[in-house]
Amino acid sequence: MDEEYDVIVLGTGLKECILSGLLSVDGLKVLHMDRNDYYGGESSSLNLIQLWKRFRGSDKPPTHLGPSRDYNVDMIPKFMMANGTLVRVLIHTDVTKYLSFKAVDGSYVYNKGKVHKVPATDMEALKSPLMGLFEKRRARKFFIYVQDYVENDPKTHDGLDLTRVTTRDLIKKYGLDDNTVDFIGHALALHRDDYYLDEPALDTVKRMKLYAESLARFQGGSPYIYPLYGLGELPQAFARLSAVYGGTYMLNKPECKVEFDEEGKACGVTSEGETARCKKVVCDPSYLPSRVRKVGKVARAIAFMSHPIPNTNDSPSVQVILPQKQLGRKSDMYLFCCSYTHNVAPKGKFIAFVSTEAETDHPDLELKPGIDLLGPVDELFFDTYDRFEPVNEPSLDNCFISASYDATTHFESTVTDVLSMYRRITGKDVDLSVDLSAASAAEE
């Protein structure tokens, strides 16, 4: 271990693994360490026995759930947008050759007490029970505008400069009511709060286009894809990739203490009495607790069921977004369901997650609106975890710390953090102009 590296990465969470892969592909010498004896850190994937140990303190899960080894329960479950940034990053690093993806069956939104399919195109808008007859026509016109919009072709802009016009004003032009705006903003554009309404509309239009393009990609019922055997495959795929480029992975390294020189810059990491020297350290918040601050808390429930989520067309995998306004909350709630079709549970079993940014100290009460949509549940767990953000200045201490994972059940916010960290570490952007067909191997 007594060598010099360009970068030492601490923790094998998803963000750290993606960065380690990107930096290795760039030709940097990377050492990747984790205090745990398993990959994934906070975003690890557990079998049934591991899950019972962690939440119930027993290693005897009930037999009616089936064999422990047939389960891969992701602790931070998130779907990927088929044409989204994460898929582009995966293709850029060529890690897709170690993974198989499958389309997710359904994308739904909660509105006025019911679950509805998210309409993503002008034709779907006309069929959607979310809107009355006249509102459907208005929504259809708006969807057509978004579908036809091309950023560098002013003829498609209808005289509007979307870098200046706010989303609120663009929506007003089409006369859409608050109910329609709610599902467009939260379930299509995937905004997490309503601040976007007073921001330039270009971002929302791009997000809506990404959703529609991703939906068209696999001709499935949703714009999302998910790896077979769950997200636990991703960190391991990146570990393999890193090894191909000469990176070194070490699990089960206790303590992992970051060392600083007299100028206060990170210069190495010590574990078990040996120090590896480096120019930069990348890590999750748990490795440098004095350089992060708590910014929130995620409340989540994990449910085991013997049926799909009701009112989702019997979809074996699905996301349901419950916009904050529908619940009288400050933040959205997310439902994630996956099953045997993605090889994360035995046949006939379904795993559902309900998650949200905690606004009280009672996760069971807070998550009730989401849990009520699940129908009968075989087993239910509640859990909360704190969210941290870095407060250090990387240009002064050479430490690049990721933010904790948020409550969303899709990857858009996670990968934004990764790309901005990459920019700070290397001074350049990741090239995301890739051939998207490279990730379609397992679409069938």
C-alpha cells in the first residue's frame, strides 16, 4: 500500500464508484478503499438475511418470503432514465458490458387520491383521465410545443426565449390549470419542489423532452430502466472496470484516516499502520465527518408484498410520484416497486420502497399516504437516515466529498452531483456524446 496515487477514493457507494471509473478511464492512478467488507456503502444491495440482521437484529427471516439468496434489496433504489445522463456516463466508461438492463413497466402519478399513468405525449394527454376535455386540448397543444422545440432552431420557439421566459409564464400562455402543472412539473420534469416555476422554462422543457425520448426508446410503459439483479451490480461493475485500467480496490480496510500536510491539504490515507500517498481524496460524508453538515433527513419504508401495487396495471416494476401539493407537504413522496422480473426477488414477490424528505420525527405517520397505496403488505420496515453536504473548499484541502443520497427514486439528482465533482476534480466535463444504443442489450 505504500505507493503514491493520483487519487484515493474512500467508500464504494455508487457516486464514488462512478467517479473512480471515470478517473481510471482518464488514465489516473486510483486506489479505492472501503472500511466495509462489501461493495456499495449506503447504496449496497442486501439479501434477506442481511436485511433482517440490519433492521430486526435477527438472522431468521420468515420462510414464507422464500430463499434469502433470491433477494437483492437495494438500500438506495433508483431507476435510470433510459436516455438520461447516468446511462450516458455508463456507456462513456464502457461499464455497460458488465451489466444487463431491463425496461421498467410503469410510471405513475398520484392525483386527487388516485394513481394515474403519467401522460408524456400529446396523444397520451388526450386519453388521460387526469384532465377534463378542454384541459386535455390545452395540454395537447403544450405537449406538441415541447415535442417540436429544438434549442438551436428559433423557428420552433414560437417567438419565446426560454432562457428568459419563466416556466410559470410559459404554462400561463397555454392556460394550463394547477392540477396539470403539478403532474407535469413533478412526474414528467421530475422537479422536487415548486421553485422551478419562477426559473427559466428551458430546463423544464429539456426535462420533459428527456422523459418523452426515454419513453420512446424501449417502447415500454415508462422512460426508466433498471439493471437485472438490482443496483448492487453497478459498484461491482465499476470495480471491474477500474481494475482493467490499473486501479486498485481494497475492501475491509478499517479506519481509513485521511492525512493532511502542513498546508492543510490531503496528502494520503492511513489504514492498519500503512499510509498510501496521494494528490487528491474523494469520499462519502462518513469518511470526513468534520467537513460536512447535516442538511436533512430521509424517511423510508421497505415493504415486502405478494402482489404488484394496485391500480398500476399489474406492473411488476413501477415508480409512482406523489407531488407535495397533493399531500399538503413541502416535499414529494416517491414509490418504487421492483420484483422477480428484474431478478431482485423470487417469483411472485414484490419489494416496494416509500421515501420522502422527512418533515417530522414520525416516519410511519409521514409515509402513510404512500404505504396506503400498496395494498396488503407481508412485512414492513421503517428507517431514517441523515443527509449531509460538504462544507469544505476542495481547492484548499484537496478533499472532494459527495452529498448523501436524496429521497428520489430516480437518478437525475445523483448523477448531477457526480458530474460536478468530476469537473472540480479534473477541471473538465465528461464527454456525454455517446451512442445510446450501447445500453440496450437487455431491453427484451
